[in-house]
Amino acid sequence: MIERCRNVGLLEPELYLTDGFVTIIRRRPEQALKAVTPQVTPPVVVLLRLLDSLDALGNTEIRKRLGLKDRKHLQERYLEPALAEGLVELTIPNKPRSNLQKYRLTKKGSAWIAEGRS
């Protein structure tokens, strides 16, 4: 069973022996992808596309280009998830609240865009 899964590119099943019983756990392919692929929400996709086309941008510039007025909304829905997934990084990491702070794609974010996931 393990060899067959390997041959077709599926995750190997997990086998457990408990009190003389064998338990086999097989994960569906979509469950495997969820474990590996970062969860990228539509607002994050919009941010990634913007940064991909324009390089590093500050908070005010991002809000202006996306037509957003609320700084908190931008922070919570766009920036924090992108930063948490490692798709975007700060240009001045040791001063996150600097008025000169900008955001840019990481190599991971650029790869995500290049793979056409957006």
C-alpha cells in the first residue's frame, strides 16, 4: 500500500498497531496541500499583486492604490496575514512603526506569484 501511494504521488498512509489492531490513516490529496500551501486570502492576493508590480510601498501608498481609507483594516486583513505567512516583509524590520516603513515581497511571495497561484 505504501509503495502504491508513492508511485502515484500520494501521501503515504500512517500505520498504527494498538492492542493487536492495525489502524490505517490515509489523507486526501487536498488535505495534504492545505498542510503545505499557505492560506492566502483574497486581500493578501491583491496586496501581493500590487507589490509585485510596484516593488516596496508604504502604508499610505498601499491604501491609496487599493482605495482603502482605514489603516486598521489594511493592517488586519492585508498586511498581518501576508507578514505571518512570510510572503511580505518590512524594509526596516527593527523599526516596524517607522513612518518610513515600507513593505515588499519576500522570495516566498515572489515565488507564490510566479507559480501563478493568484
